[in-house]
Amino acid sequence: MDLISLSINNIIPFLLIIVYFVVPLIISWFDSRHKRINYFSALLINYLFTPLIGHFIIQNRPSRYVLGCKHCGNIYNETEICGLCGGENKNTQVHNIKGIL
Ligand SMILES: [Zn+2]
């Protein structure tokens, strides 16, 4: 008789399981591709805090793709104008630094 409303009520726990266990897997994968953080460290942060807060924590990590500086050798420089020496780095190749945390 009340079959449809019963099944909707039974779906809610499964939706919560998906939100708390599957969404952190996806968010960590997307975030750790662009930020300098290991996938499993990102996963730990997303499980400790929720994926919503963990996403903003990981977005504050430095970028994985850096320009570097050909003037002073600063390998972590992310912009065209180096933050340490002020030298311009136009037409420089983007390097990929692997996550270390
Ligand atoms: Zn520099």
C-alpha cells in the first residue's frame, strides 16, 4: 500500500553512506590533482573534516603546477614575476611538483 514512501525512507541511509564515504574519494582525487598534496593525505583531511570543509583546506595548499624561476632558481615560484628576486619568467614551461605531504 505505502510502498513508494517506504522505499524513499529506506533510500536516505544509503544516500548518507554515499555522501560520507564516496564523495571524499572523488573530492580528494580532484583536489590532489591540482594542489601539492598526496591523494591519501587529502582523503584523510576529507574524512576528518567533511568534504565541504576539507575542500577549502586543500585549496589553500600551494599549486602543483609551478613555473619556477630561471633567475634565482626558486623552484616553487607560481607566477610570471618571481616572489623572491622579482625577475620575469615569461615563456617558461610549467613544471609538475608531486605531492609531498
Ligand atoms: Zn627568482
